Amino acid sequence: MTEPTDKQPASNEQTPVSAPSRIEPSSPTPSEASRRALAVLALLIALLALLLAAGGGYYLWDQQQRLAAGQRTLASNAALAERAEQLAAADSALQERLQSLSQDADANTEALRQQLETLQRTQETVQERLGRLDVQTQARHGEWLRAEAAYLANLAVIRIGLQRDVDGALAALKMADELLSRLNSRAIAERQAVNRAINRLVAVDVPDTPELARRIDALVTKIDILPLNQPLDEAMLQQQAPPADGDPAPGDWRARLERAWQRFRDTLGQLVLVQRGKPAEPLIVPEERYFLYHNLRLRLEAARLALIQGDQAIYQSSLDRAAEWLERYFLRGEPAVDAALAEIAALRAVDIQPDLPDLAPLLEPVTRY
């Protein structure tokens, strides 16, 4: 491929070239220069007028602001003047009120002073009366303490004489001794009498009733295991004939008890035993073992009741009968029987109603007030 070319074939003709002509600027004419000067002058005048108008407007606005601020200042000054007048009036009223209060305070002060003087004189009178009353009280204080100690001493005498209450009497005597101790050396004799009575009560061997009752109850619970002194009872029971048709069954213990009691009455009705100096031995049949145990239990229960009631005679006799019952109908040499006899002997040795001292003569220095 051949590249196209833009070259034109050179012309053989010669074209004449003329020299370019030079254009000279034309100078303005006088009329045009004057018009331009006038336009510039008018523009300057317009700008000056605009500036003057803006300045005048700003001046007017500033004057208006100043005028408004002055008006506000005048209004504020008027309000302040009015407020000052009000404050002056209030100050005048306050001064008058203070003057009135000062006069009232002077009057009240004088009245208070007079009242204080009266109160002081009254207080002095009360103090004088209290002093006299204190002297009288100190003089009678010992009598009051002695009277109260005498009441407690009489209470101790009553508790010992009527109720046999050793602990209550001791408590009353200790309280009386504490009251008398406040009299110091003025109640030496009374305190010695009270201490002697206390020592006499402390020396009394007071039995422990609850512990003794517990020991008797323990004996009652062991009665059923004590063996009788008739070892053939069980063999005799086994050799008995079977019950007849009309006899009660072995399990009917009430019927058996009634039958045994009837036998016992019949046997006693057929026998007459006379002895001197020795109680009669009851005839025992196997069915009557219940009466032996029950009688021993009743003896011990009677001893416990007598212990609670403080009856020394019944207590001793009940224990004596219980020991006699054990020795006669129960097997000696058995540990349980011997232990029961030893316990009964120990209980019999206890004096449940010891001799109590007569406190009235001992406390006579105290109870005479």
C-alpha cells in the first residue's frame, strides 16, 4: 500500500506578495474625553452620595438606639427612685417598730427581772424546806429500815412455825440483814440476832423430799420382780387339776381373783389361831400372790404420801410394815430382796420432819420495832 501524501504539486506560477499595511490607532477626539470625564465624575458623586446616605442612616440608627437606651435608663431610674422611696418608707416603719420593740423589751426585761427575783426567793424557800425535810428523813430513815427488817423477821418466824419453810425463812432473814447493814454501826445488835437465827436455820438438816419420793417410786417399780419365800408355788400351780366346766378360764383374771378371795375367806373362817407376842402368819395359796405384791405396793405408796405431807409417824410406820412384809413373805438372800430391805432401812433413817428452832426469842431485838 502506498501512503497518500498531502503535498500539492508545486505551482510553477509566481504570485506577487505585497507588504502588510500597519494600522495606527486613532487618537480620541476632545468630545469623547469630556464625556468620559463627566461619567467618572458622576460615578464618584454617586458613590459619595451613597456613602453619605449610608453614614446618615447609620447615624440616625445610632441616635435612635441611644435615645431608646436613654429612655430605658430614665425608666429604670424612675423605678429605682420609686423603689428607694418604698425602701425609705419601710426603713422608717422598721425604725418605728424597732423603737417600739425596744420599749417593749425594756418593759419585758424589767418584768422578767422582777419574776426572776421572785423565783429566786421562792427557790431559796424551797431549798430551806428541803434541807429541813432531808434532816427529818435522815432521822427517820433508820426507823424505816428497822421497821422493814422487823416485818421480814416476823415473816421468817411465821414461815418456820406454820409452814416449816426453811428456805423461805432464810431468804427473809437475808433480806432483813441487808437492810440493817445500811445502818452501819447503829444496828450491830440487830444484825447479830439475825445472823444467829440464820446459823440456826443453816444447821437444820432439811430432807430432800423430791429425791426421797423418787427413791420410793423406784422401790415400787421393782416390787413385781421380787421372789417369794415359797419356791413350791409354781409347782403347786402346775399340779392343779384343769378347771371344771363351771370354773372360769385361766385367762379370766378377775374371776380367778374373786375365786381366790373367796377361798381365802373360807380358809380364815375355818381356822382360829391364837398366839401371844407374834402376829399370825396368813395362809398363802398360789392364787393369793397378787395380794402380797399389792399390799407391799400400798405400804410404799402410803410412805410416799406421808413424806409429801410431812407426817413422820405415818411415814415411819408405813416403811416398817413394808420391811416386815418383805422379811416375812419374800425370799431373803436374793439380791433384789436384800437391796429393797437396805433401801427401806435407809429411808427409815431419814427424819422428814426435823426439829426446827424457835426463831422468835432469837429475833426479839429485831421484831420489837
